Amino acid sequence: SMLSKIKIGNFKSIEKLEIELAPLTIFVGPNASGKSNILEAIAILAQTVKLGSGIARTLEGSLGHGAFIHYPISSDFPLSDFIAHKKNWNKFITFEIHITDAGYHDIGYKYAFMPHNQEVLQAVFTNGKKLVEVGVKTGEAKWRPEFLYPEEFKKFLRPSGHIVYMFDPTVFEYELKPEIKGQEITGPEQQRFKEISHKAQEVIKNIEKAIRDIYFISAIRGEVRPFVETGIGEPRFGVHGEGLIEILSMIFGRSEWEKISEKIIKWASEFGMDTIKAGLWGRNILSSDCIDPELRTHLNTALASQGSRQILTIITQLFWSTPGSVIMIEEPEISLHIESQLELPKMFSEAIKEGKQVIVTTHSEHLILALKPLIVNGDLKTDDVAIWHFEKTKEGTKAARLKLTDRGIVEGWIPSYVEAEKEIIKEWISTLPEA
């Protein structure tokens, strides 16, 4: 499955935005234009399904305790001030995500939250059409969950689950309204209710499964912890790559992950980190869980520079994650020389061939120029790539999809880059001696 679309409303710099996603999606545009807010919206959904069992799967639970994005929520700093567009508490904050499932069907899920009264709406979609929508009718003495769609659900049924929880299939379970007598509903109608409710629950389960494998690498990365002995369970990578050494040691220390180690070593060398190769290539790979002290020292040395740490975080996350994973990366070019920036799309294209999806924000024109040879020689198809240009307007963030030709060239180039380049050339010309 692959994320195919995200729709966002009233969230941070975004009033309303719909973005189609591809196997490789690239967001460009000036600072503070809202590119990262798209990643953040996806991350909020993804981290909700990974919350510990004691934490409620609500928007507040996610933002107070999430692994990727969290805010210091308190009575002085209410949640909605951090995330509501222009601090507007009277409009729904909406996240809607669509995926293409294994059978190439589009399925979608929407969660909306009204800041001023905490009202919640949830809906699921199949093939672009709304299947069921459920909400809370406020304003009465008691909150009443209601079906808002389809019409026959609205008329005969009421939700029997708790509807504030995200990604909870029971949200779409139902019971007959007390005022409806059983005999008003025919057998076939009852069967239809059952089928629709069951399908809605399946959609939520499938979307939850897909977004469990979303990873987010923040622009603030390279904060690798010195090695600590890991306890039970798999080490966590961390949004800043802080678990990098544990994870690399684990990968390099087990023979069943030899293919992944080879790939990481190959790409580390492409980015100029030959020391990793020298220290690990051809060693007897241990199959035990204990970490070889020599290997640990080696990794600590190899990761001495900020540039190495930040790119190795990306390489490891790309190739350690399983097919079907989505890897979101803020500014993969940080600390990289131009030649290395040109390698990034090659590496992304290899990850895509393994069935992964990559979403990046970037300020690097070299990353985009380097798509050309990959498209010309067929490593990437134009359909594999979506490039979106963001700008901030009075109404909030706007985004336009740029056209990529079959020669791998962005038609009309990137608007904000064109402006900057014109300025530079003008300045440069003014310094030339007059003939």
C-alpha cells in the first residue's frame, strides 16, 4: 500500500490544502511556506497508532505523547493555540489521509476536531466516495454521537462506540435508535447496514496498518547518543536519529541482516564514508545479540562529523525499514556537498524499487536537477515523482504541483528559485566593468 493523498484543513499555516503523493514526493518553496506542516500532519496520524496502551488515542493524546511531534500542552498553552490556523477555534482542524491498497483501491480516513467545544467528526472513504461519517451533536445537555452519512444510517441507527478515538474500528459500530421499532427495517436493509459497518471497520484497520510504518526524520538530526546498552525489544531510531548507533550495531551484528548491511555500507561509501566499509567489510558477522566492542568503537569514529551522522541516519532508515514503509525526511541535503546532493535521488530511487515511499522537503536545486538522468534512463518514471511548490499567502499555505517532463525537466523551473536567480544575476551584472 502507498499513501496517495493528504487533505488538511485549519492546521497551522494551512487553511485548506490537498496534496497528491507519489512514490517520491518532493516539497519545495521558501522557508516558513508550510512544507513541513504537511509532514507534521502525516506524522501526527502515524504517531497516534504507536501510542502506548495507557494513552488515549485522541488528538491531545497524540500531541502530548507522540514519538514524532509533541507540544508542551498545559492550561497556559492550550493545544489548539499551537495547531489551529490563525488560532481560529471555530473551524474544524481536519486530517484526511488516503492510501492505495494492495488491490489498487483508494481508501481514506478523516479525523476532524473542533477546538472550541472538542467536537469530533470521523469518516471513511472507498474509491473516492464517503462510505460512513459519524460525529457528535453538541449543544444539548449530553453529547450524542450520531451518524451523519449515509442517509439510512442517520435515520435508523446510532453509533455504539466512543467516537473521539482515532483509528478505532468500533467508531463505526451501531445499534438501532430506541425510537425505531425493529419491524420498520427489512432483512435486506439490516444486511446492508451490517455490510457497510463491517467495510468501514476494515478500511480503518487497513489504514492503521499502512501508517504504522511511517517514519519521520527531522531537520534537527545527527544528535546521535553515545552507545548505550539496549534493553529488551527493538531499539527506537528516534526522530532526530538519536538511536542510530544502536540500530547500526544491531544490523551489522546479525547475519540475517547482511543484505541490509551491504546496502548501508554501499551508500555510506557513495557519500564518502569509506571508513565504515573498511571496518566492517568481510568481518565475521556475529549472530549473537551482544555488540562487538571493536564495532562500537568503529561506529563512534565513523560518525565523528555532523555530515556523516545526518546522512547515515537517512541511509539507515531508508534501507532498514521494510517494503511498504513511508520515510519522511526534512531537508536531506543538510551538511552535504553539491556532489553528494546529486546522489540523493539515486538513493531514493533504489528505496522506491524496494517498495518504499519517500517524502522530502528540500531547498536543494541539485536534488531536483539530479532527477533528469534517472528519468531519462528509466530508473524513475515521471509518475513516480510529484514535485510541489509551496508559498505562503494571506489565506495561508498554497501549493501547486510542478510538471515534470519525460526528459526529467521541471517545466518553467521552480518559481521561488527563478526569482532568487534573477536577483543574483542582476547583482552580478551590476558589478561588471562597463565596456
